[in-house]
Amino acid sequence: MYKKKFPKIEVKTLSGKRLVLPDDAEGRVVLIGVAFVREAQSMLDSWMDHFEELCQGKEVYELPIIESDLWKIFSGFIDRGMRSGIPEEKHDLVGTHYGDASEFKEKLGIVDTDLGYVFLVDEEGNIKFRGEGHADEEGKKEMLKQVKDVCEQG
């Protein structure tokens, strides 16, 4: 179990709204998925699908992080592409960050940006669980331990 806060990050959602996590999720238990490459989506999905089975009705946020300044120029095109592939009801929960994320990565201990990462965050913004890569049986069991507590209370 982690004993640190999820670091603050401001993103623009696919619906065009400003989202600041963990502040905008305060008072709720949420799962936050973070990916730096498109290929990490299946990794996030493996955790998120499991979380949604365990905690029906809880919010799942996705944060695609695109660090290259070059891609910032194409942000409108990239966001349109994501909007077309993601159901509209999830657009408020997907927020893209364009630009440097080195401090964010450092605070979360993210070293390998080819992996997808998920963070179970409690009502106060504390990280209760961290998963990376594809969900395996051991990781799912560990998530279940943490989820059981926070989802029953939150």
C-alpha cells in the first residue's frame, strides 16, 4: 500500500472541460489510469475492467500524457481522434496532458513510459494501490484487498 498523495495535474478533458486531479475527485474513490504511449491502452483496460467489476459505479479517469512539444501542435487532431474512439459518456473522464511531465512522473515513481499505470485513489487523494503493465492474478488480488476497503466505505 502506498502512503502518498496523488500529485496534482491539470488536463483538458475530451469534452473540453478543465480537470484537476485529484482535487476534482475529492470525496470519491477513483481509479486513475496514466499512459504515455497508445500501446499502453490494453494495459490500462486490463486494470480498469477489473476495477469496474469490483467497484461498480465508481469513476475511472484516464490521463494520456503526451510529452513531446511537437505533438502539442497537433493536440486538436489528436483529441478529435480520441473522441471518435471513446464513448461520449466517458469524455468528461479522459483528460490529455501535453508537455513536460517529468515532475509528475517523478512523484509517481514512473520510470518506464512504455507501460500503463493505474492508481487507486481514496476520498482524500491518497494512493491506496498502484498497478503497472498488464493486470496479472497477483496484481488483481492486491487490488482487491485495497478496493474492498475503500469501495465499501467510499
